[in-house]
Amino acid sequence: MSVFAKAAVPLLLLSSVLSGCATTSDGSAPLNQRTWPVCSLLGGLAGGGLGSIESSAWAAGGAAFGAIAGGLICYAQDGDEDGDGVYDRRDRCPDTPANTPVSHNGCPLPQYPVSEPAPAPVSDVITLNDEDNVSFAVNSDELTPSATRKLTALMDRLNNPGVTRIKVVGYTDSQGADAYNQRLSERRARSVADFLITQGISADKVTSEGLGESEPIADNATAEGRAQNRRVELHLN
């Protein structure tokens, strides 16, 4: 056997042993870059043992050759010793605790406290309609005495410091033209808003709008339904 062939025997055997030990399907390895000194020791022992078959001189050379080869083989491995999904070659933070989210270089990602979503504002709606007493004169935005009494009775509630905004929304039934009903609902909502302001509600927190006949809450085919649809709503937040 030639000198080259004899030298190759320990290397080939050592490579098979270390490669089988150090390489797994998922990239993790008991022997890898970080454990190259162990690989060198194993390589030296294997090389020396195989070389001693030939002679003592071969044993010394095989041990040196095996130590170098073992270290190089292990250093070439790309394992994942801490199991964080980043190979050891790129892992800048080894020994990361299990189940810790890491960045591309293996270091833990910053963790921020989970913020609770702000609760949605609660809207309280007060409805005044024509079911019991008519709130406005026919085809007019003038408040009836019945409507002013209802609104006056609500003043303590509306003046509560917890009520920061009041939106007055006017509606009509479906009788008449759409455009006319839209304008009438706007005027009636404005009349209610103006009355609240005259009773001491700050003008800064009162707004008004009209939606005409667009959002009925009852059947416009009946007199009772139309009375419910002719309404003004106070939306308090």
C-alpha cells in the first residue's frame, strides 16, 4: 500500500464517523462548530489507533492528521445546538432559551407589553317621537308644548358632567317628497339643539343633523308606524 493510500484510510474512516454523528436532517448536531475541540480529540484518537496498525510512526502521524481532520470536519458542520432555528454559524446568541422568538442572527427579539384595546365609546340614545304626543306642529319645525316639557325634564341628565357631546338627529315618516322631508328633519333637529342651548347646555357640545325618511324604525304604511318614525333622537356619548 502506498504512503498516500495509508494516510487516506484514517481520514476516510474518521470522516464517515464524524459526518454521521454531526449531520442530521434538521441541521442540529451533537458535534458541530462549537464542539470542534471534541472532534479534534476524537480524530486524534481514531487516527492514532488506525495508524498504530501499521507502526508507531504511523500512530503519531495518524493522531496528528486525525486531530486536524476531525477539527475541520466539525467546524464545517452547521448545527443548531440551542434549537432556535438559526444555524450555529450565524447564531450570535447561543444558548437561547427554548421557545424564545429570535431574529435572523439568533438573538431574542424585543418583547413589548400587550396593550389592551381601548373600549369603544358607549352611546346612549334618547328618542322623542309622536307616539304619545306630537313633538312638532304639522309641516313645521316649531316645538309643541309637549316636546318642550319632555326636553325640560331631561335637562338634569343632559347636564351631567359625564355627557360630553349631544348629537341631535331628526327623522320624518315617508309621506311627502324625499327632499322636503330631508330639509324638514334638519330644521327640526336644529330646533331641538337650539332649545337645549337656551336651557343652559353648552353650544360647544351640541350638534344636529337630519336624515329625513331614510331610516324608518316602523312600518310607514300604518299611522302608528309613521308616528314612531317621526322622531328626534338625542345621542349622548
